[in-house]
Amino acid sequence: MKELFESIAGQIVAGDSDKVVSLTREALEKGATAEEILNQGLVSGMDVVGERFAAMDMFIPEVLVAAMAMTDALEILRPLLTAAGIKSDNRLVIGTMEGDLHDIGQRLVGMIFEGAAFEVINLGADIKPQAFVEAIKKHKPNLLGMSAMLTTTMLKMDETIKLIESEGLRDTVKIMVGGAPISPDYAEKIGADGYAPNAATAVKKARELLASV
Amino acid sequence: MIRVNRTYRKTPEFKILSDDQIQAVHSATLRILEKTGMLIMGENKEVIKILEEGGADVKGNRVRIPPVMVERALRSAPSRVKLTGRKGNGEVLLERNVVSYGLGTDVPKHIDTYTREIRSTVLKDCENIGRIVQTCENIDFNSYAGLASDIRPEMQDLYHYKAANMYCDKPYFTTAASAANLRALVEIGTIFAGSADEFHRNPSFIVYGEPISPLVFDKEATEVLLGCAEYGIPVVFPSMVGLGATGPVTLAGGLAQGSAETLASLVLHQLKNPGAPFLWGPYVSQMDLRTGIFTYAGPTFMKSQAALGQISRFYDIPTFGFAGCTDASILDAQCGMEMFWATLNAALSGLNLCHDVGYMNSGLLYSLESLLFGDEIISAVKAFMEGIVVDEEALAVDLIDQIGPSGHFLAEAHTRKYYKTEGWYPEFSNRQPCQIWEMEGSLTIEEKLMKKAHEIIEADIEPLLNGDEIREIDRIIKNREKQLS
């Protein structure tokens, strides 16, 4: 079985979705649990991807293909994980602030989080503070990501966090912010939990934040 | 005797595309506009109405633009745009085969000239940048090259204007956060010009805005674009095509898409006010697919800039270019290579408004030293672009004969007459033998640049804005602040 898990991990790194899916099915048939496949196969493969990406040994399109392979396999595993009573994975709601249509960075971050086994709900660009609040109520994420490219739209982050507080939702979710004009100081000033300057470090930071919950 | 059949080449000539390749990119551009078109975001009824009445095919908020509209816009757009310094000092002529260099707009971080720390940009930096620009003889236009973190974002452009122009009166390149801020900037420009007509005839600033790649117009930016058309203020409206991210990974496709987005902006602009001044030229460069940054350097970007220079001449419309910029985070060998390459490339490619001199770390970082370094690089490029004078005087056959074998040329009148124009004398680059260089303290170029920067910003000089002008600007800023609160 160990070899099978290693093959799954290897195919994740290779970004071959078809093979990851068929190997996942094979592992289930041979009696592996969904949790074992997830942790020893898929996540272990994505860990390698993460390390190689951080070392600039893998490129974004390859990382995204690996992430998509992971997502495809997770579709098979998710109902089994839920049935086994395993606490659902991390869930990220992410969006770009109202008035800002620059969302290429945010989309990239969302896809990298999918690859890190987060369930990602991407609200898209031009998202009003109220829409973030509604998404928190609806999807109950444990992580919220907000992105801005402009100094003017960056201000909406402050407004959104205040609204989340006034709705009594602040303790339910960790909040991370990012984008070209954002600094760690600004993140701290508006009461966000974390800031990251790029997608790879965002995942690392998110895991730290969520581990402390 | 007569010497015949002599062709002179004054400057190096550089082309990356053939005429047929330019035509192919243009054809793809028209197909993109007709087949895919632009998405108009944010309840932007005015934009949709203008484009629909201009002949576009409108379905909901998707607007497809037929070639005839593009051709009409290209015909009505002027082939020459002129900027004049605030008090008539300095002129930037934006037309075929005239290359001007200057600064870029938004940069969130600044390398502190005293501590060398990377910190958030503050308003004082914009003022210091202006002081330096005023002394740089090769920098043709100024900008604020920062984002003052000590100013509320909705007001930054107006405060930047005051700070950047305090000690500098060269033509100015700016953004406008909204149509209302644009009105305030026009009010300020009008005060300096003396009248609205005079400001219209000789605008002292040019405005920057963007469509969003791929193929989106947002509300705020198009309001600024239409405002510029209405007031007749020159505007640059380039899209940001990151190859492989916000556009196809292939350079040809990226050029076609970027061109389409910028031409769609031109179509809208010319429909609002035919003949209003507009600069064409998208940013088309590689997204580094390891780090996710949009590169401001390297061969892909240089090829794209060269192609855009040629395409703009095909359109006969002035173009927006990049120069003196780098992805490096410090003034190091990478910085030198990239700043120089971009600056030379802009001249060889015949780009017109070449901005971003001194931009570091892909536009995230600025320093007074990279600005001064940029001035020296432009000086070298200018000397290079002068080409080689080949005439009897320069061939100097008689002089060589007169000096003869084993003589020297050091004290000749010919030498004294031409040494400055035939040679090039840098202010900062090292040309000392290493023994002397060591005796003088083994200074790096960065240390020399720092010393110069400190001299300039510490100089006890009078502001170029007088008390009345400062009061007028403050009044306009206060009014705008009141509207916002």
C-alpha cells in the first residue's frame, strides 16, 4: 500500500489527474481509508510540489495542474471523509475588494490553496464588504482572504473587517490580506490575522494561523 | 572631384518585425476586438452608450468593436502630442522618432537614502524625487514615483502633485484616482497656465489609467479616460498583459491582445472627443511563472517594447514606453544590466513617452540613487544614438599626417574641439585605475550616487512653487477633502 501512496504522490507532482484518480480508486478498492490516501498520497505529493515551487524548481502552471489533480481526487474522497466523521478540511473564502478588478494574483492564490487541500470558494473581483459577510455566513470558512491592487480599494479591507466584527463573526474566521500596496503594518493596523507577500508563503502563513486555533 | 552615392546613417536602426509581421499582429488585433470585444464592468452606461452609438455591437455589457471604428479612431487621433513644463520650462514632444525619458507613478516602497532600509514611501520622498529630477539634464518629465503612505489613498494624487512639483517644474506624469480628482488636477493645471484655453493648448501634465487585462473596462478608470478626452488632457491608457497570466503566453498573441485593449480605449476616447490627445502602447511582458511577478526587464519585455515601437509607427500615433527599470531590489549588477538594456532598447525602438526611469523590483521599489543612475544611463544612450560622424574633418587624414608616426594628439585643437562630443564623460561610473580608486576610498557607484543625492536634497534652495501658488493648491486640496468627508 505504501508504494501505491507513493505513486499517488508522484502522479500529483507530475500533474496527471487521470492517473491520480485511478490510483485513488485502486487504493480504495484495496482497502485504504480516505484519510490515509489524503494524507499519505495527495497531501504528501502536494508537500513536494510546495517545496519545489518555493525552491523555484517548479513553475506556476505545473503547480496548478498538480492542484487540479488533487482537487479531482478529493471529489472522490470528500464524501467518504465526511461519512467517516473526519472534520472537513480547511475552507477558504477569497475575494478582491469592491471597486477593484485586478484579480490575477488572488486567483493564483486561490488555486495554490486548492492544491494545499483547502476547499476554496472564490467570490471573484469587485466584492462588497456585505458580500464577504454573507459569504462567511453561508460557507462558514475558517479562513478569509482579501486582496487589493489599489491603495483606494485597500481601504475596503478595513471596512470589511469592521463589518465582520459588528456582525459577530470575527471569532469564527482567520483573516489574511494581500496585494501590491498591502504591508504587514497595514494588515496589523486593520486587525487582520496575517499577511503574505506571495501565494507560496500565504499557504504557510495560513497553516500557522489555523494551527494556533 | 565630386564624391557621389553617399548614404549617411545618423543613428543605429533597429527592427524586430517585418512589415508583414506588423500587419499580421494588427489583423489579429482587429479580430480580437470584433470577435471577443470588451467587457464593461460596473454599471457603466455612459461607456456602453458611447460605444453603441459609435457603431459597436452591444450585448448586455459585452461590446464588440468592428474594424471600421478602429480605423476611424486612428484617423482622428493626433500623431503628435506636446507637453510643456508648468512655467514653460521643458517641452516633451511626443511624435515619431522623438524619444523622451521620465519617471513612473505608483511605487509603494522606497529605499531610504540614509539608512538603506526598504520602507513605505512617504510624501517627502516625492518632493525629494522632484528636487533630483530638476537637476537631471536627461530626465525630460517628472512624476511622483511613490505612493505616499502618510496620505489617505483617495487624496494621494493631489498631494503627490504638490510635493513632486514643489522643487521641479518639468512636464508631469500622474494618475487620477477618480473623475473628481482629475477635475481638481485640471483646476491646478489651469491656475499655472493662467487660463483654461492656455492649459488646453499647452498641457503641463499627462494622465495614466488602465483597462484591465484581459479585455475589461472598469468604471473609475474609464471615467478618468473620458474626463481626459473632454478636457483635452493627454492620456496614456495601457493594459497590463502578463504573458501566460492575463494574456496568452506567446508574445505575438500578447501584443495583439494588449494592442486590442489599448485600441478599444482609443476608440472610446475618440468617440467622446475626436482629436483629443492619446498615447497608445500597452505593457506586454512575461509573468515570471516561478514567482508570479510581472517582469520589467529581460529579453521578452525588450522584444515586446521593440515591436510596440514599430506598431505605433504603423498606426502613426505616439507611444508609451518603458525605460531605466529593473526587477532588482538593490542597486547591483542586475540593476545595471536591466536599467541600461531597457533604456537603450527604448531609444533603438523609437518609443516616445519612456517612463519608469529608476523603477526597481518590478515597480514595487524606488530610490533616489536609481533615479540618478538612470540619468547617467540615458546620457550614455544619447551619446550612442548620435552614431558616428563620417566627414573629412572627422576622418582627420591631414591631421594624422601632420602629427605623423610617434607623435601625439593630446594637445591638438582638433582634440580640444571634439573630445566632449566624440567621447562620453560619466559622472558616476568608475574610470580610475584601481590604485587611485583604492586611494580615494574604494567607493561603489551606489556610494557615489548617495553622496550626490544627499547634496541635492540637502541644498538650501527656494521652492519653485511660490506662496500664492501653494495656497491655491491647498485650497483645491481642501475642497476635495471636504467633498470626500
